[in-house]
Amino acid sequence: MVYNRWRQRVPAWLKIHPLELPGRGIRHNEPLANDLSMLAKALARQIGAQLTPPYAVFGHSLGALLGFEVVHALRAFDCAPPLALCASGTSAPTLREDRERGYDQPKSDEALIADLRKFQGTPEHVLANEELMSLTLPVLRADFLLCGRYRYRLRSQLRCPLHVFAGKSDDVSAGQLAAWADETSGKFSLDMFDGGHFFIHEREPEVLRVLMQRLGADLHQSNADASSNTDTASPTPLSAPAAR
């Protein structure tokens, strides 16, 4: 998992905590989720009591949409808000209908493999490995259904900074990315990287550098705001739950 690798490549002030989803990894015996909003609420309940501010939420692709819903669910549970939400590799939740058309029904194995080829992130020898694909395709099918059946719900804006990361060659328009700004009353940033949908692998050092710059600035501002309200404020390590 990319986030486990990131743990070894970020400074001590940033601690990454990958979130394992049902049906994957150590939770492989659990049924795969089929409702993104319900999954977000379950994850929010799981991590809500453990969160100690400041923390940020990062997600790529489906994980970005899931992270967005998790932050809303945490707010509904009266949890402390995040320092920032980082959404990577996907369009804003209000502009997904065209992108997800046809994804609300289960795809065949052949169609899923064609999608993997389109995203250009899976080597051909992996696609040709029937045993590996038999384990991967059910999870991928569930991921597509989570996206395709997702329905945006209008709620009050988030107040935290919202940082968007995207690949210049990915199939997401500038307008679909910029529309993320409508989801927060806080500051907004958009960083573009060379590469396609899996730019976080292709440009990993650059992505991590920019991510640390964005979160470092948010943490500095948070500490500055705290120091204006107390005589003894000090920098706090930042925790970053990461949705896959």
C-alpha cells in the first residue's frame, strides 16, 4: 500500500495512519461495502474517538470522495474538524454524473480489465495473472459501484482548507477539479502533476513535497492562531488518516 511506504518518507511531525476498508487486507473476511455514505459513517465512528487534533484527511480517487464524506460524518458526530482535507485524483462531488455514467451496475471482468488498461497504472503481466486478478477484480468492481451509486447531498460548507492534487494527463477537467473549492469556506489550492490517474506513484517525491508544504503551512497557521489565544501554545505533530 502506497501509504505504508509514505510512512517512511515523511518527517516526524507528520504521522500517516492508513485506513483499511472492509474486504481488504486485514479486513478481507468482511463483506465489501456497497454504500459510500454508510461506509464513511462507519469509518467516522471507528476513528472519531481516536482522533486528537490537529489531523488531516487525505484520499486518492475513490479515497478522495470517501475522505470528503468522512469529514462530513465526523462533523455530524461533533468531532473536532480536520486541519485540512486533501482530495487527490478525482472530480468534485457535484460534477461526477458524466464521469460515473454506467458505473452504477456491476462490470464484467473484461470491462474492469479494460478500465485498468485505460488508467495505465497496472502492468500487463499483472493483468494476465488470473490468480491475482481473481482476488483484485471483486474489490475493483465494488469500488466502481461505490462511485457509480454515490449521490451528492447538499450540506453546509466545510471550514477547513481543501487541497486538491491531480495528474495533468488524467481524465478530469479543470472545471471538475476547481469545483472542489465550492465545498469549503476555507482556503483552496489545486496542484497539478505530470502523469495520469496514478500520478501519486509516478511523481511520488514531488507529491509528498507539495503535500508537506501544504500541511506544514496549515499547521503553522493553526499554531499561530492558537498562540493568539493562549500564552503557551506549541507545535503539535500532525496525524493524517488516509483513505484509499
